[in-house]
Amino acid sequence: MHVAPKELKNDFWKSKDIKISFGEIIHDGEDSEEKKSELEMGPTPKPSVTDLRSWDMKLLDRYEPFYAPFCDMCCLCTYGKCDLTDGKKGACGIDIKAQQARIVLLACCIGAAAHSAHARHLLEHLIEKKGKDFPIDLGMNIEIEAPIIRTVVGIIPKTLGDLREAMDYMEEQNLHLLSACHTGQEGSNIDFESKALHAGLMDNLGKEIGDISQIVALNLPKGDEDAPLVELGIGTIDREKPVVLCIGHNVSSGAGILDYVEDNSLEDNMEVCGICCAAIDISRYNQHAKVVGPISKQLKFIRSGVADVIVVDEQCIRTDVLEEAQKNQAKLIATTDKSCMGLPDMTDEDPDKIVSQMVNNQIEGALILDPDKVGEVATKLALKISKDRKALKLLPEMDEIQEMASECTECGWCTRVCPNSLPMMSAVLGAGRGDFSQMETLYDNDICYSCGRCEQECERDLPLMSMMARIGENKIKEQKFNIRAGRGPIQDVEIRKVGAPIVLGDIPGVIAFVGCTNYPDGASDVAMMAQEFLERNYIVVTSGCGAMTIGEYRDEDGKTLYEKYSGDFDAKGLVNVGSCVSNAHIPGACIKIANIFAKKPLEGNFEEIADYILNRVGACGVAWGAYSQKAAAIATGVNRWGIPVVLGPHGTKYRRLFLGRTDLDEKWKINDMRNGMVVQGEPAPEHLLYAAENREEATVAIAKLCLRPNDTSKGRQLKLNHYIDLHRKYFGTIPEDVYKFIRVEKDIPITYKKDIKAILDERGWQPKKITSEPSIRDFKDEPSLENFKNKSHPKADAK
């Protein structure tokens, strides 16, 4: 701050044109000592694009990038299109590996920018409402409020205003990273990958800023393990009432609607519901809100005509939502600069005038950038048009559907263009005969994602999505579930309880189900995987669309998993942290384990924390339906912390995996930090980013990826028992590679001792030293860029 008074004058001094400059003011006394101790800094506060490059090289040397080109061309500049097949280079000199890595970096930059811009919008809006000095208080049981910000940025934010420093740093890094994608910049695929890991880390940072901001300023649950159950499912929406539907990720406009409804005592007179992460966050804000479901419900629910007013904010919105709303005369309000939908900006207009113009169809919809005004307009609009829209809330009758379906020419295009090759034509032909069972099957559990490609290609212009929505409504009474409201961060007291069991292996792992609903064979796969691990005493964490997917499943007793399992971060706990931005609390919990249990300092100390997580914290992410660029950034971000991720088969379309080479022992050397000895380790975790073909393969892979070098023999027995048991359950055999994970005989699970000893004898197995403090840091010969020259993964060579 600069002060330039014209003149200072008193009895003791006289001066003109003096300038006084104030920097940060540090109070004297006890507070300054506390501040000083809190800010003791590690080696990399606010790391630049290259400051953590050496750590990335260690990861990339062990987990080599495996590329699966989705396209062999480069079309990014006016020199193109450039053919990069068979060793050819582009006009700028880029080769196919660097181009694939560049596209991965670009995807991660887009994903990080989406979460970061969301966080910036939220932060500034909430500072405007609450003030920059509004305190960051997450309750008595959470003292480590922002583990990612502390570790990466090196600050301990105390107020909303303090978050701006982290925000500014992150935006600067995102700018540098995106610039590297420009034609004629980076040429190394490995350096592109290092930058992608940095982009993923910035994505982590943006999500933590966003969720902390909304938790403290909007009073969302603060690590509450007993967060209430919220209504979930299309069947929970009372279509006799006016209905406002929120779609997207930014809670601001939804909160504005709920505030207006509550302030005017309209809770019992209308429904406020949501799709995608907006649904989770408005239900965290107010239990009156209902969750329709994940992103895959979007087209189905809009086509049902139930929503009178559709309010969109940002991210994961169908870009044709205005066109779809107009088909049944629903009204659309856009609320952020990210998605204006071509609508007139009515932010400064009188709310009643906006309502009048929309009711009279003078405007197609409205862009309103004031969340409070959105609340008033959306509510008044829904109340005005709901009665006139009753007839429009009725989809075609079953006999009409049968008649339409009978027009099918069996061209087969609907099946050919389906991302999952679903038998849509067969289902339509069945409906034409009056048999709707096949279409019901496609509707149930989101086996059909409702992308609408089939409808677009139909030569008879059959409204296939509307037909499916109507057929699905036959079971609308069954479409009532629940989801535990997003609780936010994990409490420090929970970390103190489970830190040792996780690190030593007594709790076999922490499994995080995140990501979109682009599932290869329906939503039930995610819930069944979650149930499998819950029954085996793993901690299961979830967020976003994954959390909603799990809520849409009932066990054999008719209970949802949220009713059956507690919300504790403990063995057999099912923890919904919240929306996509709440994903930050998942690596945040792992960081807290390193800090609270192992006493590792956080501020500016990224590499030591990530090394600890990689070698000691048995965590694994699962993005079974990964779809958007945000999912790419989410996975790549946790990879940099040393947390492996399993993708569904569609995940290969991201073009790159991080696969370990179990055939090369030198890749698995471990440095024992206690005595400085380098010993032969085991491939644990074996991969950093892995794509499985089906639920069975994924379940087995997840169990194996929870193995860590730090496991005690008791912990290793427990983890191997689950790995072997699941392999036998799904594939009928003991896994062939089990010998690689036996260090000493005490590691052998008692149940399988005889069988495993036979395998060890056959392999000529010899016991290995168990490391006390396993690390991949501080080797005498560190991996460098030379390690990666002229190398490719054997699977890529085979391809």
C-alpha cells in the first residue's frame, strides 16, 4: 500500500511530497511467533512449471507413458493437417508421441481452467457478499484446513481474502502451461507429461479453493460424518408443483433460488432440484433441494417436460439445452460468463420485466449474472408458467410409442453410432411389437448415457430419447433413492484414528470413486465395486456423479449403500465428500496422513509429501466413467501425488496411460531413508494410470494397486488376501504375479499358504529386505531426460 500525502507538518517536523510505503504488517508479540513457526518453508513454495520436474522424471521413469492415439493427425495450426504415422513428423517438427502428450496437456489445462475459473467466480462472489476478512473456519475437529494450499503455495489461509494469493499463483501457472501447447513450443513428450502433471496439481489447488470458499461462506457441512440423507432420483420430484431445475457445477445461482424460495415461504409450493454437481451442492446448502441424478439424466429429464424453468451455470451442460428446453416450452436462464447460450443479457433489468418478456415469448431465454436476481426470476417464472405447461409434462403414451417404433426401417445407424454399441435398433423393433422390456433395460442404471446420437442419425426422425424417457417413467415410483449430503473435508481426528492402520496396511486401502457417467455397461458397475470394497473393510470415498451413481443402487435387502454404511472416514465407511470441487479433499486426506500421523511438514514441501503418499498410503482412485477434460485433470493431479487411478475402457480415449514395467527390476529400486541403503522393491503400486476393460478386471486391479512398500507383513497379508480372493472370484485362479509381492514368508496369506508356497518354489523365490522408510528420492543416480530418449513402452511397440 502506498500513501503520498501532500504535506506533513507538526511541532516536531515539516515535510512536503513525502511517500510512505507499507508492505505486509506483522504484529509483535505472541502472534508473530506463531506466524513465524507456521510459515517455516520447505524447498518448493509456489513451484514454477519446472520446479517439480525432477519429481516428475522419477515418476515417469517408473511409470512410462503408454500412448493410444485417438487420431494420427495433428490439426492444431495452419500448416496442417499433418500425418504423424510411421515415424513422420509434422511441419513444425513434432512427432506422434509429443503430439499425443500435447493433447493430454491441453485436456488437463482445459480441466484445470474449468475448476479454477469456477473457484475464482465463487471466491469473488462470496467475498463480495461476506467480505474478504470472512474467516475460514471448518469447525473444531479440523485444524489443517487447506492441506493442498499449504503444501503447494506455502501459506495458511485464515480468511476468504487470503485465498486470493493461492488463486493468483494458480492462474499464473495455468497461463504458462497453456502457452506450452502452442505450435513450435515444447517438443518433448516427457516434458509435456511433466507439464500435464503440473496442470493436474493446479486443478487440485483450484478445487480446494472453490470448495473451502463455499463451505465456509455458505455454511455447508464441515466434515460432518453424519451429514443427512438427501432425496435422489426422478421419482422424488413432484411434477404437480412448479419445478426449477439447476444444471452445472456452480452453487451460486442455485443458492439464490433456494434463498428466495425460503424467504418467501414457498418451500411446500414448488420443487428445486438439480442435475450433476450443482445438484450435490444445492443439497449441501439446503435440504429442501432434491437431486435428480448425474449428468446422464440430463436429456432424459429435460425431455420428460417436468422442469418448468431450467437454470444452467457452467461445465457439463448439454450445449443444445436451449433447443431441448424449447421443445416442451420450458424456460432457460443462463447464469455465468462461461455459458451464455446466445441469450440477451438481462442482468440489469427489473425482475418482473424479465419474467413478463419470457412468459410472453418476447425473448428465448435470459442471461442473468446476478445470483440473487436469478433466484427471484426463476421462482416467479416457474410459478407463472407451471399450470399452462401441465399438458407439456406428458410424454407420448405407450400406444403412440409403439406406433412410432413400428416405422423403424432397420437401417442400423442407431446402433452403429452408439458410443457403447448398445442394441438400440433391437429395442426399437421390440417396442414396435409392444415389447418395451429392452428399452426399459437401456433406461435402467444409465446403461444408455442419453447422448442422443441415435436420434440424430435416425432416418425416420424418431424421438428415441423421448420414447425412452416415457418408457422409463413406467418405473418412476422405483426411481426414489437417497444420497448422503456432501460432507466436505475429512476431520483431523479421523486421520489420527486411521493414519496408522492405513500406512501399516491394517486398513487395506482407501478407494475413491469419482468421475463422470460414461460407463461401458451401466451405472450398477460402480455401485457393485463400491459394495465389494465396503464389505472388505476398505474406506470408500466418492464425489460428484460417482456419488450419485452409488446412491441409485439398492442391495438385496432393498437398501441404498448410504443407508447401509456410515459416513465415517474409517474401515467400512462410505464417504461422500461432495461435488467435483470437493475431490480436493481426497488427496487432501492423504496429505493429512503424512502431516498428522507421520509429522511431515507441509508448507512448500510437495516432493516429500508425494513420496510419502506413493510409498505408504494405500489409496487408489477410480474414474470408471471418465468423460470430460476435468476428469483428465483430476486423474493426472492425483497421479502427481503418487496415487494410482483406474479408468474404464473409454479412458483410453484420453490417449495416454502411465504403466509400470514389472519385467524390469531396476525400475522398482527403493531407497531406505532410515539407513541410506538401496534395496530391490516390488511393483507397488504397479501402475499410476490404468484402463480396465470391465468391472471384474477393474476390481482386481484396484485391490492390487493398494499395495505399498511400507506395508507390514500383517498388512501385506491382508491386502494380498483380498487381491487373491478377488482374482479367484472373478477369474477362477490365483494371480500368476503374486510371487512379486511376497517379500518374506510372513507376507503370505494363511488361507493361501500352500498354493503360494508352490508358486514361490516354482519361481525360485528368495526373501527380500523390507524397507523401514521406503522412498524414490535422493538416489545417487537420479532419472534425467536422457533416460527417456528413444524409449517406448513394449505395448506401444506391439501396437
